[in-house]
Amino acid sequence: MFQNLKRLGGDSLLYALMNVGTKMIAFIMLPIYTNFLSPTEYAPVDIIDRWTAMLVFLVILGTDSALAFYYFEKKDEKDKRSYIQSVMNIRLFMVLCLFLIILIIGPLFANELLQSDQGLYWLYLSIGVLFLDTISALILTVMRYEFHTIKVVVLTVLKMLLVAVLSYLFLKFFVRSVEGILYGRIISGALIVLLLAKPLIKFISFKIDRDVLRDLLKYGLPLVPASLAFWIILNSSSFFLAFMKSAEEVGIYGAATKFAALITLVTSGIQMAWRPYSMSLKDKPNNKELFSKVYIIILLMGATGVLVVATIMPYVILLLDEAYYSAYQYVALLSAATFLNFYYLIISVGIFFMKKTKIISYAFAGAAVINVILNIILIPSYSIWGVVASYLISYLAAIIYIFVKSQKLYYIPVSLWKMSALFFVMLAGTIGIVYVQEHALSPLYIVLAWVVYVATVGITRVDKDLRGTRNHETN
């Protein structure tokens, strides 16, 4: 068991370092890009990035989760290859369909959408980037499932470096426009595909296995609405703020979400390692006991991390202009919501094992509806706090629903009341810390919040659960 935990920890650390590296490269390149391009010229880059993010949902069609399941369920290498080939065919077919759609209707909206006579050409280039990224992403995913962690990390960081360097060279010496960035992305994507040519050849096949295709789509398609719901939850609040309040509040909220997203530097590494790790243990003895420990460990890490964020944010926010100082008060609770967005993947093993992925879509479709309704109700009176409350409540509703359903399908011996106590005490402590900071009360109250949280950890005796010396409750 220790060896399995060690593998999860080691892979998570490597993936976390990979994500830190790629995000740091992107952070460094942003001021360089904006130095070459005026805000008006840079705006199409942002639009194209958002556009591409939406298209990725349509291209993948939930096949990432489906492949994770069947890759570890099938023991024969030939069967595994058949599923990988089918996923490749599905994704490339979707890219082709999107290209044809743009070819037909793109002239009607592209130039207006991107505010340029070159808008349609830029959309064509974005499809080229999507095509190359679709190929490399699948190969890297398979390498991740085969636990070639170091290769995945190296190639991913290398790709980001190539994008940065080539985009800079194009902007400086050749094309000082959006095209320069897109050319850099296309060439870097092509180079990575060439580096992956050897494993890629094995997964190219025009043969269609209808049974495999049916398995993949039956498992994956129900997850597509969940992806769209994620997009609504993550993006709609900014639009509501813009319409109901002011641009200044949109900017402050945007700064807060950027800081809150930093928690993904840790969680994204675990997220990438978790799917192959959990699926590889599906049929192993004592896997439920191991999962129960992972549930608690990650919850403790997340809860402690949110409290740390709440404690230090008034000082960290000083990195920004003083006009953004008020953003600090929202960051910790937004981090809690961001953690929940990740944590649902950990506590939903039963849903993925039993192939009941529709539950995920139901949960986040409901969460999206809750989020929109709460935004409409709360923002007029509470502004950014209304957004924060909407964000947190909608994710909390989704994760409770997912956990209960997953436990019914595949029971993991972990105590719901202990998990709830840890999370809600952390939430109360976070709110208390922000209140103390906002009203300039004694720092001893912040210490008190930490004492209560540590005491809760002791009272719940989760240490016994982690040591496996106590029978778990059956709720």
C-alpha cells in the first residue's frame, strides 16, 4: 500500500512541477506579447484562446475518461491499441467537422468576431493548432497511462518553451500580429508531433470497430454536458458582473480568480496522476482502504492550503497595484471552490468504475443552473461577494451529490461526517480570518481560527483512519 501511495505522490510531484513550469513560461511571455501587441491587437488572441477551449470539449467528447477506463480494464495489448486508435479517429473526425463548419459559416462572423479582415484566416490557423494538439495530447495521455511520467513532463514543458520562443521570434522579426503567435504554436505543435512519430504510427488506423466505438461514446458522451456546465460556472459570473455592476469590479474579481487558480499548481499534478493511478487499482485487493486514505489526505491538504491562502493573502496581493488590494478578501473562498472543482475527481471513483458517468453531467448541469440563478439574485445586492457565494455553493451542491451517488455505486469506507466537519470548519475559519483582516481586529483571532481547525482534526481522529487502526463508519 505504501508503494502505491509513493507512486501517486511521486507522479503528482512531477506533474505539479510540469504545471508550475508551463504556467511560469506563460506568465513570463504575457508581458512580452503585450509589448508587441496593443490591447486591441491582443484581444483576438484572448478570443481565440477561449474559442479553442470550447472546441476542445467538442473534440474530446468525453473520450479522455472513456479511454482511461477501458485502457486499464483491457488486459490484451491489441485491445488497448484498438481503443486508442478509435479515440484518435473520433477526435480527428471532430476536428474535420469543425473545420468544415468554419469553412461554411466562418465568412459570416469571423471578421466581425475578431475585429479584423484577417479574422477568418486566424480561425483557420486556430483549427491547425487544434489538429496538432489533438494528436500530441492523445499520445501524451497514453504515455501517462503507461506511467512514463518523466517523458510526459519533458515533452509538455518543451512544447511550451517552443511556443514561447517561436512566437517571440515571429513577433519580433516577421509578423507583428496575432499571426505571429499562431505560427509559433503551429510549428511547435508540428515539432512535438514529429518527436512522437514512433508511438503515433501504432495508433493510426482507418479501421472502425463498431463495438469499441459504441463503448467509447456510451461512456464519454454523457460527460460532455458536464464540460459545458464547467464552462458556464467558470465564465458566466464575469459577464453578470459586467452587466449588473462595473468594469472595475470585473477587474478585481478577475485578479482574485487568477490568484485563486494558483492552487491548481498543486492539484493539477495530482489530477493528472489520479486517473491512471485509480484505474490501475480498480481490481487490486484492499484498494478501497487505500482510496479512503487518499480521500482524507487530499482533503486535509486542500483545507490546510485554503487556510494558508486566507492567512497570507493581504501580503501576497501587494504584488499588484494598490487598486487591486481589495481582491485579497475573495481569494481564499474562491480557492476553496477551485479545490472542490478538483476534489470531485478524487471522490467519484465509483461513478467511473461503474461507468455511470451521466451522474457527473447531472451534477454539474444542476450546479450551472444554481450558479446562474444565484448570480442573478445575489450580484445586485452583494456584488463580488454574491459571485463568490454563487461559485462556492454551486460546486458544493455538485460535489455532495457526486459523493453520495459514488458511494452507493462503489462504497469506500470513509466517514462522511468527518470529511464534512473538516471542510466546514475550514470554511468557517476562512470566513473568520477574512473578517478579522477586513476589520483590522487582533491577529490572535486568526490564531484562534487555526487552533479550532487543528482541534477539529484531532477530535475527528482522522489519524486513526490514516493508520488503519480503527473501523470506518458506514454512513
